[in-house]
Amino acid sequence: MGILSKLFRTDPDSVYKACIKIYEKAKRERPGKNERDYLKLVLLTKPPYDYQHDKVINLLLDKFSTIEALADYIADMSDSYNRDSQKYVWESRERNLKFVPKVKKRNEAFFREFWG
């Protein structure tokens, strides 16, 4: 991995470890939550998945039911070799941020409920 990737934390290994850390911290600090909520928390903290429609989030949560599988997917998609295949997801994120305020409100409500 290039020095810029490591500097800006786009190294897939760093992304994978960050996902696992977020998950483990959430499990420690808020035990007893639904497993899907822990995984959703990880997704909503990792761009470009943070501002996707519920349909996209739910599709990913249905596909990846363990933190290892989800973290591996997020890390793989962050790899510079896969960036072109993720272009549409980044474009969707930008569009949603501009034109779909309910997505941002959904995230805020989820975080408030999860951590509250």
C-alpha cells in the first residue's frame, strides 16, 4: 500500500481493524443490543455507506451477518484497486447528502437511540 493510503487511513488492513474496534467498543459500552444494530453502527460510521438509503444499508446487513464479513467487505472496497467499482456509491452518498435530508436524520436518530 502506498504512503498516501497509509497516511489517509485507506489501507485495507487499517480499515478492517477500525471496523473491528468500533464494533468491539460498541459491544463493550452497550451490551445486549441486537447484533444487526452493532453492524449497522459500523456501516454508518464508514463512508461511503454512512449516507446511503435504508434499502442499501439493509441489503448489506442482510448479506454480511458477522463483523468479520462486514469489515472484510468494507476494507476490500476501500482498497484503491476497488475504488472505480465503488464510484457509484460515493456519488450516491454525495447526492443523498445534498438532496435527501432524511438520511442524515435517520443516522442521528440511530446514534441517539443506540448510545442513549
